[in-house]
Amino acid sequence: MKYVDYDYDPTKNCDRSFKPFTELVNGEWRILEEGKDCSARCFYTIDDMHVNHSKWMQPGPVDCEFLEAVCWEGEKEIYGYIHTQIIPK
């Protein structure tokens, strides 16, 4: 019989003070930190094996279920997040 440690927490060493730089609410994405250099792009599924993405865009309304947001300091990417939303059909 295999021993299972039910108190094990794989996230116990993670930085829990993380604050997101962007958000997607009610179909609109925005930058939460004033002065951050951020862009986002939509990902659209074509079928089970293919995905298209939009061009990088500034904050505003989006019509996609998957949105990649990225922020930079100079040339270095310092933040990346995949936002999701369900769009009724």
C-alpha cells in the first residue's frame, strides 16, 4: 500500500504575495499597475490541433476566451499571464 501525505502542499514555497499586473473583466482587459508597459493578444481555437492569435493590442474590449497578457521592462519580459473568459454563443 502506498503512503499518501494529505497535508502535503506543493505550493508552500511559492510567492503568495504575487499581485497581477493585468486583468480581464466583462470582456475588457486592463493594466492594473500605472506606468507598466503591457500588451495582450487573443488566442482563437480553430480545431483540436490548431490555434490562431491576434496582433498585440493595447487595453480595451476583447472578444476571445483566451488572452495572453505580457509586460516588459526595457527588453526584458517581467510578467506573463493567460486570462480566460467564457463567451456565450
